[in-house]
Amino acid sequence: MMDFLSDPNLGTYVMFYVAMGAIVLGFLLLILWVGLHPFLCRRFDKELFKAPWFRPNELFLYASWPFSPFRSAAYMLLLTFPAAIKKRRFKGVEIDTRGDRVLTFFSWIFLLVSSIGIFLMIVVLVEGAFAYVLSPNILDG
Amino acid sequence: MTMPSLHSDDHDTILYDVQHGDSLSRIIRRYHGPLAPGKQQAIIKRILLENPEIRDPNRIYPGQILVLDIPRQYCPIPKIMVPPVVTIDERAIGTLKQGLENTGKEQKTIISTLAPLTLAAASTGLGTLDYTFKSNAPLVAELAENYQDLMEKKITRGQYDYRRVKILKKLETKLGPLMRIGMGSKRPVNEVLRITRKKDAIPTKIIERKAERLLNLSRNLSRGGSVVLAGASLGVACHDIAHTDSRQEKNEILVEALGGIMGGVLYGTAVTLAIAMMATPVGWVAALVIAGVGAGVSYGFGVGARDLYTNMYSLDGNTIDIVHRLSIDAVCR
């Protein structure tokens, strides 16, 4: 264990697996989104996909691909952070989501995967930016 | 309980059965959402006008039936695994027109190209075509409405002819060289978009079919765009992998391609969640910034992932051969 930690290349190994982790989580995110979207829309479209919660141009744009995922993203936030989203998009909405346990569970998984994935991506980008800026070769052209 | 009854342009009129605990402001909030006090008062006045039996707006009773004007509700029917699509009917034309009227030209063009970058797919060209077809479908539908106005004697024959020529000219100018694809015919536009004189046929049938064609083209372009570009990106990577002998380079190409696409997906997810939560309209400047940052993040993550793989390879020449493990060699030959 100590040998591993004192390995001078530890940073490279860790960063490589961080980048690969972000790529794998990106795939997982796509699978989750494709799987959840139809179920979320079937559950909430009738009650929520209308004025005043969506503007006329949003109703037009979000009705079909490639913008339809915006709808399922809003519904996922409604299931996971109801108080927060009711202050912004779904102001004054009266909807009972206590029975939607499976959708809520997978929405949490989705948010967890996306948060970790985005965090890992930011780590790689920041590390890459630092490595580029601090690289001694940068002055040699 | 609500029962749809009458229709106006952008509102549905319903009959509302007052429930226990209902108040006028609560009912208004249910259908219109939270409103400024002035606007709410205006709606209450309209309700009082339409329901003269209400003497005091603070006193309504369970079981009382109210006539209410509520914003027209547009709810496409979602299908399993297929995102709902806009179909050509009166409601869709209305929604399309409304949506397009409320969106500036630049915004629409930028929005059409935003999807590819945020969702790591599609292209500017396809986005522009999508916009062209989508924005002209309502124009074709106007021809049918023009004819309806003539039939209902809202306009004279002269007005009808004038409007028709004007719409056709506008359509010809806007579609330009795409006219043949959009209309699906080599013939002049005034011959293609005509009123049917056949007995028992709906006179505006041909025009409606052409409007539907434009919408379908638009839908296929915007739907297919992302798949085409994601496919093209992987296709280029696959071609490069097949034409490279070095194991290290094959892996680097694969890691960069996957990193670029997944970086775009992760960035797109973050942007989507933020827009979904905030419900703030995205102007064309913001759309341009989001798209630009998205392109940068996607590219940067791809290059970063490739560099990390290269570093790993330089440490240990016998490092992970992802191309072999995922049998990419077998596919990309």
C-alpha cells in the first residue's frame, strides 16, 4: 500500500482512471436518460407540459427531439428537489408525487451519476489546463 | 371536474365544477399559474362578466358551475421509447405559429445549432435546414387558412388572390433552392400548392399534405442530425483506427473520440438541468455562449483523455488495450 502511494506516477494513474470513469458515467447517463424519458413524460406531460409552466416557444421546442430531454430533466428535478423547482419552473403546482417511488429512485440515481460524471470531467479539465499552463515546454514553443 | 366546451384562438373555455375549499384565486392559480395581483384582478373581472350569477367574488359554492377561459393546453401524447412529435393538425399549426412568432430569427437559428453542441451531435448545416423547413410549414398552412377565410366569406376573392400570391412569393424566396426538396415536386409552387376541385375531397388537402411534408423533413433532420453527427464522429474514429498500425495510436483515437462525445453529453446534462430548473428563457447570445463553451469542453475533454492515455502508455508500454478489449478491431477494419 505504501509502495503504491509513494509511486511517483500515482497522479497519472489516478487522472487516467478519473477520465475513464467520466466516460463510463457519460454512457450510463445516456442509458438512464433514454430509459427514464418515456416513463417520466407519460407520467407528467398531461399535467405539467402546458402553460404557465412552459412558455409557448418551450412547448414548441421541447415537444420533439433534440430538445425533448429538457422536459424529462424538469420532471426529474420535480421528483428529487420539489421545493427548489417549485420556486422557479413549477411555481404553484399542485401534484402528488408520493406514489412515484420507482421514478424518484431512478431520478436520484440519474442525478448522482450526472453529478459524479460532471465532477470527474471538471477535475480532468482543470488538471489538463494546469498541466498545459505549467508545462515547461510551453516557453520552448 | 372540467368539461371542454368552446374554443378561441389561444384559450379553451371550460365548465368548472367548484369543489370544497376552492376560491377564485386558487382556481385561477391552477390554470394560469402564479400571477401579478393586477393580472389576477383582471381575470377575476372577466370571470365575473362570464358568470353574472356570482355577486361576490369571495363567495363561490361547491357544485357551482363556472365558465372559465383558460390558456390553451397543448399536450402531445408520449409513446414508449419514441419522443412525442408535433403532428399537423389545427392545434399544432397554432402552436407552431405561436412558438415561431415568439422567437426571434437569430434565436431560432442559434437554437437549431445548440443541440448538436450541448448533446454532442448534429451540425450547423442540418440545424439551418431544420429551421428553414420548420419555419416555412406554417406559411404553407396559411394558404389553407386563406382559403377557409374565402369560403367563410371573411375576405373577398380579390383579397384571397392577393394574399395567395404574396404567400407563394414569400415561400419561394424563403425556401430558395430547397423548394424542390421541400415541396417534393419540380413544378412551380403555385401549381404544387393548389386547392383540390375533386368532388368529395377536402379542398385544402394538398396544401395540408405539403405542410406536413415540411414538418416531417424538419423533424427528421433535427432528430437524425444528432445521430448522423455522433455516427460521423465515431465513423471517422473507426476509419482512423482501421488505418493505423500502432496499438497505442488506435487506443488514443478511440479514447479521444469517446472523450469528446461523453464530454459533450456531461456538459449537455449540466446545461439541461440548469435550464430546466431555472426556467429562464435562453436568448441567442446566451445560446451562443453555451454552444461555444460546449464545443470547448467537448474538445478539451477528448484531448485531455487522450493525453492521459498517452502518459499511461509512456509509463508502461503494455498498458490497457481498450480497442482490443472492446473488440473495436473486429468492427473497424
